Amino acid sequence: MRIRRYHARESLLIAEIPVGIEPVSVNPRSDDEAWVVNQESDSVSVVSVSKGIVTDTLYAKDEPMDVVFAAGLAFVSISRSNQINAYNVNTHALVASIPVFGGNPRALAVSTDGSKVYAAFAISGNRTTIIPVPEAPAPPPPTNPKLPPAPAQGIIVDATDSTWSSFIQFTMPDNDVVEIDAATQTVTRYFSGVGTINLGLAVNPSNGDLYVANTDALNLVRFEPNLRGHFINSQITHIAVASGTVTPVDLNPGIDYTILPNPAAKSIALSQPAGTVFDPSGAFMWVAAFGTDRVAKVDTNGNVLTRIEVGNTPGAIVNSKQKRGPRGLALTSSGQTLYVLNRISNTLSVVGTSAGTVITEIPVGTYDPTPQSLKEGRGFLYDAKQSGNGTGACASCHVDGDMDHLAWDLGDPDGPMTETKDPVTVIFHPMKGPMTTLALKGLQNVAPYHWRGDKADFADFNPSFNQLLGGSQLPTDDMTLYQDFIFSIIFQPNPNENLDRSLPTTIAGGSPATGLDIYRHQAFTFGFVTCGLCHYYPGTGTDTFIIPKSLLEQPQPFKTPQMRNIYQKLLFNNAPGASTIDGYGLLHDGSMAGAFEFLSDPVFGSFSNNVYIQTQLNAFMQCFDTGMAPAVGYTITITNTNVNNSSVTTDWATLESQAVALNIDLIANGTISGQVHGLLYVPSTNTYYTDTTGLGPFTHAQLVTFIQAGDTISPMGVPYGEGHQMSIDRNMNGVVRQRG
């Protein structure tokens, strides 16, 4: 949660400035002012480099991802809200919130003349959707003669396939990039056909054309054996701005996907392209291959000119415990030095572009508190070299441990029947049909896994390294490291809850509190079955049991799914004449467009035709607590100009009360008597301890006095138990600095 400043010529760290939680983008507005986008804090930190502090915090809900400057405004992509905010760069006032029709806008860029702002939709989909049972045709017969017929299941199709026009009466624009007029803050056009996961965006300085680093999902291909070793394409897509022509180019055109394993392909593959930056000449660009620890020099036709290894696993060597994960790029004005931010190793590689080699690699910051087991385990999620040819990883679909908002049919017509006891024997057919990608978050203590519960524990995913990725299964010790890392990933706060973790009065036309009461107490069938009987609340939303297909009135048994990210799955609209961002919604195959359609299923008995009850339940489910308090990450920057504002006073008091309730730890960063300090709020004494012996502790009132005298302080909620390290003992050596 700190921004670091480096000396360009010597690559030396010269300053560390605390900002919000999960800073994902930074853009300098001047030599002294930088804007930092904090994903989990839902904020933008305005930083003074000379003062070493945040001078203002802009609220930007939910999950902001990038910032650029144009027409006297700062444009910020608000990914989860599908909007672009525009702020006055001087007053920091919100000028406009621009709704955009696409999934998860992240990377931003500005046209060469500064008149247009472009945003790439990171999770844009690929115009596929689901034809559910009973409209879908019967599945093909198994190739394994020992298998019974497959259960009835849906089928994944292109939404524009005329074969299904009688069922698909909605449209999917598949918007991948949006163009916004900077002066009027209005959308002028969209570009489609770019890619599925669009993480990098750059403008060619010579002609203004756009280039998007992306992957394209091949989920129209049915069955896991047919996807083995080739389930995405890594691309650079050229958008000719003048004509609107979109041209995707495969970054791995020479790979023979029929050969597995394929070490020759692995030694050159460019997987999961992300950060992209143009040479000042406009003749070529640099592209970070996040999945294979390479940076590529690519010409404007998409031809790869040079590959530079940024880690210590060159060629076909595989060691996920040493993975770098190049994600962000910055190029000096001369084009001679390229800085590569390695997201997984938390290091910065300095590349000499003329020689095409890494000059040095330095840590990002003075201390990394990540436990060693997590450092070694996180690479297994992202490392495409674990595949047979270096082209795909777990994170190709589980993007940053989250969802790609797609369904995949990973059944196997030649596979075996399997079974488990939970507590009765449950039998699973290997031809399971389409199922939406689940988030790899909050998995600890909710086994069994996957939609059907057919993975008894996390180790049961190990065969996927061979069966889907086309590589080899991990050794047991490596799989344990991978599990430890995955179990550390948790859901972010639900943006629909109030700051004090209470439910809002109303949302989506209903009362979440009324919905919770119905959820807990009102039976919909058998006189006693409530929603909360199986979907525990508070908690994960699942009792972890596998429910027989007869009770579900489904063709297969399914595990009770968790409920913590329902609010993220509501972008599917299948109403006749509607336009939809996603092609998938609720249920295992994504066939239900929101809570109303889901709750109208006859299995919900008395709820199925009661719109009032459905409305209240929908309101509550959108506010389902994720396990992370809404106050985590929330930041207010307090100066002598706003210290007496009622909203500031209220929010600061709320943060303190949340610390008392043990929902968060409360820290603060800023100045005391003009000197930079970190502070930790201690509820038992109702005081703030500092990072310096002999200074403080201070009461709330004393801090107000400091602020009134000219100091700036930014209180922020952080995960409970982490406040001490994040404020007054950053290197975790148990020693605070001495005063004097």
C-alpha cells in the first residue's frame, strides 16, 4: 500500500509514500504530484512527492483501476461499476460519472491530440452465451462405452448464431474498447471484436491508432480433451482509429498445438499479454507477457521482433516459485531504458532496450511482508510455463484469481464416472456440461469444490495441469504451496453495504433488511426449508453439502454454492430486445439472468410467483457480506480545510467504531508537527500510537489540533490484525524508530 519513487539514472529507491490498499496504477501530473489508483480502497490518492504524503483522497467506488489526464480533467476507470469518472485536476471535484456499456473498464489511454480518452474493458466477454436445458439439444453420446448417457445440459453458442435466433432475442454488442470525448465527457463510439480479456492499451504516437494486449477465449470448443493445451490465444489487436477497423494478431502464430509437451514452443511463448508501451518513434511497442516472464518487442503489424527474459527461468525452464509476472511497463523519453514492474515477485526489472537485456532487478520497496510460503506458491496460479506449450495458465480464466464471466464445457466423453459421500453417495458423470468460471477466493474451509462438489479438496485440481493445461501434475509439496496461496485470497468488501457493515435502507427497489428476514425465517417449501438453511448467513453462504438432483429438480447433483459475490454476477440481461454485457448469470451454467429469474424456478415453491418476496431477497443478496468489512480500505484525507466538515467527522468516527467492533484495524498516515509519521488506533485506550518512540500516543482531539495547525492526516481502515505492521512497524522487526 505504498508508492515508491526511484532515481531514473541509478535505479535507486529514494522515497516510499503510504497510499491506499492495492494500488494498481500511478500517473504523475507534475514533477511533484502523482495520482495513485487504489483498487481495494475504492480511492485515488493525490500524492505530493516533496512532502512524502497523500494530500487528498478521492472516493471512486467500486474498484478503480487506472487514471489519465486530458482536457483539464483526470479520468478514472471504475471497473466494477462500469463507469469512467472525471475529476477536476485542481479542485478534485467530481465533474462527471460516465456510464459505459462493457465489462470491467480498466486500462486507459489518451489520443495524441488529447481530445479522446480510451478505456479497454478487461472482462469484456466474447459474445458467447448459454442455451439452457430444455432448449439445448441432447449431448452427444460418450466415447467411453462404459458410460451411461450424459445428463441433460446446456450448450455454449455465439449469440449471433442464427440457429438460435428463436431463443436468443437479446443482443450482445461485445464492446471491448470505448472512446470518450474528453471535452464533453460523453461516449462517442465502441470497438468490438478485440479480445476477451483486455489488459493492455496503448496509443501509437505516430498516427493515433490503438493497440490492445489481450487474450481470446476458445470456450466455444466443447470438451476438455479438445481444449488441452490450447484454450486461449494471446493477441495484440490493432484498432485503426480513423476507420474503426479491428485486426487481432496472434502473438504465438507458429505453435503446433498438437504437440504436447512442446518445450520448443514453451521457450518462446508469449502468454497473457498485459502492459503495453510504444517506442517514441511509433515503429514498435513493448508488450509484457505476464504468463511467461518475457517482454516482447512487437512491430505495428503484430510481428514479434525480440523477446527478453525478465526472470531467471529462461527458455523452457519452469520454476513457478521464482516467477516474476511482468505486468506494467514504463519507457524513458529516449526509449533507451524500459522499466518492468513484476507483479508476482514485487520487483522492478530495468531493461536496456538497445542490447535487449535486463540491466538489473531491484525490490519494489524496502520490505515485503508476504510470508515465504505465499511468495513461493503464488506463481502456480499465473505461470503459463506449467502448461505443455507455455500458452495458458490457471489465471488465463481465473483472472487475477477471479472470474472471466464465461462458461466452459470441460466435460470428457471418454472419462470415468466418479463418486463421493456427502453424507450419502453421490455419482458424477464426466460429461458435466457448461459451467461458469468460479472465483478462486474465499476457498478455505468450504470444501468440496467446484459447482458439483466433485473436487473433495484443493489437491483434486492437480490433474488439470495435465488434462487441461497439457503439462504435468505438480509435486505434492508444490501443490501444497499453491493451496496455501489460494487460501490466502479473500473477497473484497461488498460495495453495497454501509461503511459500518450494516445493510442499506433500500437497493434495487427492495429492502435488504426485509430480505434478510425472509432469507432467514420464511420457508418456501416443505414448511421448514428457508434460504438460510443451506446458504449460511452470516458466513460463506454455503453449508458445503452436495444436494441430490431430485431435490434440486436438476439433471445433476450440485453443491450448495457460496453467495459472497452474487453482486458481481448481475450483468446478464436475456429479456427480448435487451442489450447485455454478459452472456451468463446465475446458476451453474449461467442461464439465469438475475435473482428474479432464478427465484421464479418452481423449486422455490411459494417464492416462485411472489414478486414482493423476490424483490426483497434480490436486495439482500446484492448486499451479502463477503467476509471483509466495508471499512477495509476506506480512507479520508483530513486537512485544516475539511476537518470540521460533518461528513469527515462522521466517517472518522465510523472508522473508529469499526475498530472497536474488531471489524478492522484503523491506521493513519500523514504529518505530526510537519514530520511524516504512521499511526495506529488502539481501541482499548482510545488513542493513536505513533511509529516513533517518545512521540504520542495522541487522542482524537489532539490529532484534530495538529490538523487545524496545518498537518495532514489520512485515517484508513485495514484488515483486522494487520494494522500494526501497516502503520508503525512496517518491517515487522518489533522495533519502532527512535525520536530525535
